[in-house]
Amino acid sequence: MNTNPEDQTRGDSTPFFHGDEPAPLSCNETASLCMKAARGAGMSWGMAEEAGFASAWLVAHCIDGPSCLYAHLERADGKVWGDLCPTITPTSWRNTADHAICPIILGATICDYADLPEGPRPDTTIQLGRVSMPILLVPFLAVLARKNALGITLKWADSSICINHDETWLEAAARHLTVQQLDLTLSVKAGQVQKANNQTALKSRTTAGTIAALNTLAMRTTVPASDASRSSAGSTLSDND
Amino acid sequence: MPVSKLNKTAEVRRFMRPASEVMRLERMGSSHPTRLSFLRILLRRLKSSDWQIDRPVWNVDAKGVGHGVYRVRSDERIYSLVAFAHDLPDEMRSDRVIATAWDATFTLFDGEPTPDDIARLAKNVPFQEAGRISPKELTLARANRSVRLFKHVVDALSEGRQPDASEMNAVGYLMRTTAVYGSGKFGASDREDIAQRPELSAPFQVEMLTVWLIRAFTVDIVEHMAAAKGGAGAVKLDRDTRRSLGVGNSTGLGMAPFIVRHPVLLNNWMLAREEALARVRAQTVAEPDAVLALNDVHASAMQNAVAWRSEHPVQVKKLQDLRRDLDLIADQLETFDWAVTRPWNELWSWGESTLTFEGQEALLALMLEPHGPLIDDLADHMGADEAACFRIDGAMSVADLRSVLEQSYGWALEIDFTTPENTARFWYVSEEKLEPRLGERATEEGASLEQPMCIARLVAELYATVQDYDHTKPVAALLLAHPEHRYAVRRVQITKNHSYAEVHDNLIAADMLPIDLLRCKLAYFGASQFDPRSDRWVRINLFAGAPFPGDINAESTL
């Protein structure tokens, strides 16, 4: 990989942030980089798309999703599915070996089970157990709360937040859930139908360090150059005409 | 409202072509632009909304180096193309995404740029991928001169004469763009943040506006350089000559994954066009004005086919087919009985049984052209809210998933993926340049890093798993046990409600032609001539024959 900062010949410009420079990414760039990094860290393509969704949702809501995702991927890198996924029973979704669950897998699976008896239906309480970087769970719960008109409460130790129609919870979520892991319980009540919120307000910036770290994971999905790949990439005729 | 709701009557529905016919690669690779192409939608919008267009800044020296600003104003909004003109040595000119310098670079600014904005953009836009733009910018683009024609036109105008018509026709543009980036790339505004604006709700409108204004810039810069060279004796381009010029574009493999990665969007493009064709076929009578207009657009298509040049053997054959088919259509129109019931459907049925794919798709474009009032509303349904289709329906039973697979993916399940010719290629991203490439599985390294482009094989693998899985279980349980199928399951559920979402072909087959994917997308942009430069690289011309900013309000039809 050519990391020369003057190299203009690569398909993205994110490696060109330096040091403490603010590093604003668009939501599209966030989703794309985070999906590739998640894939590079071992997620299936479909789950990596979920990682891209969650990170971009957080950026659109002024939370540094890419840094949160990297913090999780760094710890999950190389772990097998069984160590990262929930084991679903009617009251508990704890991982079989009580490992910290991947918040992307958990969030996507909660949405998959949204309309099933084992899932987050009104008046249910589910022990989630330990969840890695739990802020990454929030985008899934927020989308689900809106879609199924639910109030979803996350409880841990002696504290909780309720994801509902009143969006003041987001600031509290950012403050309390941006941590390595929490032992969580999820409880669900029927709520009000929520209005779609406007995401065009201030977007989060991330850091040059996070972008570099995610790029390192993302580069695992790429193939080193060969003469064959270079020669077949472009036109076989001159462009200078 | 989705297009499917508009398609109310069984009357129209029975004239819709099925996906099994429309979504084959060979037919997609014969696509022609229509009045629903994105540049046509832009031009109609610009005319109907009475936008004012001017050039408030022109700061370019005698060598053609400097910058200019093109401003497009309505009562509510301003968009400004900021153009930077450079002096590029010939040896640095390449159309590849890996080029490092260009003859001109551009950004479409959301509003009117201040001098501070221009200074910031001057430090970034000329460097393209090595710079950053901001949410105030909507696109980032660059263009190279057609060296031969550019020099010829500057020389001719500077000497007080018009350029040679045969030289103009042989190239067709003064500059060609080698990338036009939008949708949040390199820090630009996200599509989601601007898609609600009526003038930008159709696909690729900021990109089309950028290219249309670049076209004006290409003429301004040759006339400027001719004046600098020839002084008082220099002349400007004749209006008709100027109008024949388009903007060239070089496109490589990067465009192919887009088609595959945006299934809902692809569906909406195809559905709008197919609904338009069905509405025309369903007309019980032909209006005399429409028949007259059909003859006019056929004559234009004949001229276009004569002017269209390519050396690529695949395209040479397709051009022969097209020219022969347009002759056949001419013969048919001379004797056609427009008094029959559903004459447009009669004409279409004749074409289906007589013409090659090239001719059939050209006939489609011709038949849509005289029917603006009947079909132009479909342009409002070609965008897509992809986020709304992202969530998987985990409550669907595995039995239902299997049934969708069998009903909608028969074309994929029939492919034998154990044979070398059916798995000959693999799509990957190059580490060196981060661009999509296509490798040969038998001879190149890297197949373990294959991108999920071959939907047919992913779906066949899902089907194999589903056959052995408890059919009473929900999809949510299947995905917890088999997370590797999440990508394919999402596709299958999308296809259940979007029948034109998938390309019905094997995208890793030995004989697959990437230029077929490129041509389909470029036809939707509105390209009228396609010149493949290899099996994965194509040049086109955009906006040739279209009005310039000063002319648009006087146009009778667009």
C-alpha cells in the first residue's frame, strides 16, 4: 500500500488526514469505510453492512461512530461467531460462554426477531448480558422503536435510558454507553408512533487515528497488485487523442 | 408513491415486459437513452422552473489557466459550478482513475461561493482524490481535453474560421470527464441531505448539472484561448456547431459494482422505463402528432447511428445490427397501418419478432419519445429510499424464503457453479489503487478476497442451505445459525417486492462482458453513443445536441 500523502492515485482521500486535524466524514464515507473495516475484522458481508449502517447512524446523530466501531473491532478481531453472538431463549440472550456480545450482531438480531415471540415485543424483558461498546446497539434500537412504536429501556447496574419518542435520551446514551462493555437488560413497552427525526443537523467528526486504524482493517479486504491486474484495468487504446 | 401503485390498471400491466426478459445482460448492454434518462429529466426541470444561468466569474489567462464560476439561480436556490483550468503536459494525460493531473477540475457548490470558499476549493479541487471538499459541495469532477479537436478548434477560431465539420463529428466533444463524484464522496454533501429538494430528487441530478455546466465551460475556454491567440480576428463557434458538441466521458469497471450494490435503485430505473413502454403499448389509438414526432426522432436516431464510431469488435457488430434495424424500422413506418387497434403495440410486436436487441431497445426509446405527457411523471419515481428496504424481515418463514428463491431466482439456481467457465472470474478491490477490478480465478491470486458481486452464486449457496433447514423456522433463526447468508437474504427479500432488482446473469462467467453493465447505466444517464475501448472500459458523449444555458428557455420540447 502506498501511503505517500502526495499520492493522488487512490480511490479515497481518508488516509490524508493527519494528527489532530478534524476529520469530518460524510455518512456515505463512514458507512463505506466501516463496512470494509468490519469485513476486514471478520464479519460476513451482510453483517458488515449492518456495521456500516450503525456507524453512519451515529455520525448523523453527532456521535463518533467510527471510533466506537474501531474500539469494538479491535477486541472482536479474530474471534469466532460463537463467542460474539447471543443465544436466544425467551428471557435471556446471554452468550453461551458469557462472552461480551458484539453490538452489531446483537442489534441486527434484535431487529430480526422484532416480530417473533422470543423478540423485543411489548411487555417483555430480556437479559442481554455483557455487550461490547453498547452505544453501537443504539441505532438498531432507535430504528426498531420508531418502526414498531415501542419504548425500549436499557438498564445496567443502577442506571438506565429509555429510547422513545422523546429524543433527549440520545445525549445520555452517548455519555453512558460509550464504554468498553456493560451488562445490560432490555425491557420493552408499547409506545407512541415517532416522527422521523431530521438528521441534517451537525454531524460528528472522527479522528485521523480512527480513520487510519479502520483503514488498516479495511485493507485486509483488498488484493495486492500484479502485472495482470494492472494491465487489464484500463483502456487498451491511448487516452491521448 | 411507488411506481407499482401508479400502475393501477391490469390493462397497462399486461404490456409490461418480465424481468426475465429485461434484466439479461445482453439486453441491458443494448440499452439506449430515453426521455426518462437523467440528463433529459434535468433539462426539462431547468426549462420548466425558469432557472437563470450566468457566469459571474471568469479569471482565466491567455494560456487557459485560472478559474471561472457558473451560476444557476431559481427563486429558492443557487448552485455554482467552480471550474479550475490547468495547463497539463500531454504526457500526463490519462483517463484512468489513477491519473494524477487533469486539464480542468470542477466542483458544484451549494449556493454562491465567497472568495474564501474559492480559495479553499483552489487548494483541494485540483488535487481531486488527494484533496477534501465539504458538505457545501455537491460534486467533484475533472476533465481532459480531446487534444486533437481542442487544438484544431482553438487554431481555427483564432484564424477567424469555423472548425472543420468532419473533425468535429469524428470526436464530438472538446473535453471528456474521467470522474464525476457525488453522494458524499471525498467529504461532499450526502445524497440523503439534498434528495428532498424537488430539483434533485431524481437520480444523479447534481452530477448531470455538473456535466452540463462543464460543457458550457469547454466552449468558453476554447473561445477564450482562440481570442487570446488570434486577437481581434478570432471568432466564436457557430451556434449549430456549438450545439453538436457534448461532453465526453470515460468509464471503467468502477461503475459496474454500483449497479449490483443498489438493487432498489436499479429496480426503480427499470420499472419506470418498463411502465412507460407498457403505457405506450396500451394506447388504443395513435395520435397523429405522435406519429409525426416518431418519424422525426427516427430520423435523428439514423443520424446518430451514422455518426457513432467504434473500433471495438463487439460494438462494430452491434452498430451493424443497429443501422440495419433502423432501416427496417424506416421501411415498416412507411407502410405501417396506424388505424389498427393498439397500433403502438402492433409496432412493438413487429419489432420484437424482427429486430436484434439493439434494434428493439432503440425502438423502445423511439416509441417513448412522442409520449411526454403520458410518461414523464415516471421520472418522479426513479429515486430510491434504500434505507427503507435495508431491514431484514426475520419473521418470514424459511419456507417462504425458499419459495421466493424458487420463483425469482430460477435463473441463478440453474447455473452450474462447479464448472470452470461459470466461475472463471472474480471481482476484487485492488490494494494499490482501491479500484474495483476483475481477475481470472485460474491464473490470478486473490480469489479468497472476492467481493460479493456474483449474486447468482451467493443465492445458490443460500438455496443449498435452505433446502436442509427446518422450513417452519423463521429467517431470523436461519441467520443466527448461518450469518454468512445475511447478504443474500437481504437481496432475496428486496427482490420479492422489486422484480427488476437483479441482473439475471452470472457476473463471474468467462464470457461476461462488463461493458454491458456500464452501457445500461450510461444509457440511463443519457449517453447517446457508446465506444468501448476494451471489454471493461467505455467512452461516451453526453449532452450532444442539447441546448446551452443561454438557449434553454427558448426550447419548444426537451
